Amino acid sequence: DLSVSALDARPLDVSSDGALNVSFQVSNSAKEALRVPTYVDVYLAPTASETAYLEAGAKRIYRHMLSSLGGAGSDNAVQKVELEIPMDASIRTGAYFGSAVINPDAKVGESNFENNVTYSLQGITVRNQATDGADFVAKRLTVSPAVTAVLTGATAQFDIVNEGSTTAESFAYEIWIGAKDNAENMN
């Protein structure tokens, strides 16, 4: 019966071009030693819970191969794993919690899978300069009337949505209106 516990991740504020130091303990309470390699997957997840690694927004940041683990009572039935995990530029700026899952593919038969997940209770802030800041997107653009003559008025309506990770007090925008490109108007 494999288990993972005592996950710790440092620093609590990490840049996307930095590294996260993660440690946890793995153990085998079965009499039999682990005879086939298995993995421990490490995640950054949006919440702290046993199922957080399954949530939208969770990202696996490392897969550690565990090649041996002794049976209960042996010298290596419990091992501390320490990893330095380079951060990935695809991780958006935000608050996360560390999570580790042993035997994620269930390739090792166990009597109890309920102790295969551990997670940190301390939040980890990831800062990614590529995703920091406001990111404004124009949506639902409508112009009326659809066809107009030169020197007549038209009304444009649109929504501006901030899809970025931070707020902004103000922004500037420009609108371009051009002629429709088609063969009939080219003569």
C-alpha cells in the first residue's frame, strides 16, 4: 500500500522563470517491496484539497519516477523526496497550492488508494511576466446601420473585457472602419 504525505513547496512566491523546491514523503506499508517503477505527479492546483489536481486550472509540473520502495519495516520503506522543479512559462500568474499524487496511473495494485494524494495548505503565488497585467479584448461588436453613405453617421457598440490577471484603471482604444474588399468595388 503506497502513500504520499507531508508536501512542502518553497518559495511561496515564485517567478515563472524560477524554480519551485518541493519535498514530500513516500511510504509503503505493504509487506512486499515495490517491484515495478511507479510515478509521483506534482501539480499546482487552484485549491487545497485531495481532488484539486483534477480541477480545471490544475497543471502537472513534474513527474517523478519512483524506482524502488521497500516493504513495511525495511530501511527504505519510507523515503523523503526533494525536487527542484523549473517553472513553466505557460503557468499563468495566480495563487496555487501544491499537490502530489503517487501511483497516478494505478499500475501498482493497492488495497487502499485513499492515501495516494497529499497537498500543501500554504498558498504559492506564481508570477509570470508574460501573463501579468491587464489583457483587454473587444467582444460583441455591432455597427448600425450595416451600410451607410459617406459623411453619414454610424453607431458602434462593443464590450471590452479584461481577461488579464490584474485590474487597470483606464485604457485607450481605436476604431478603424474601412471599405469592404470585394471584386465588384475594385473597378
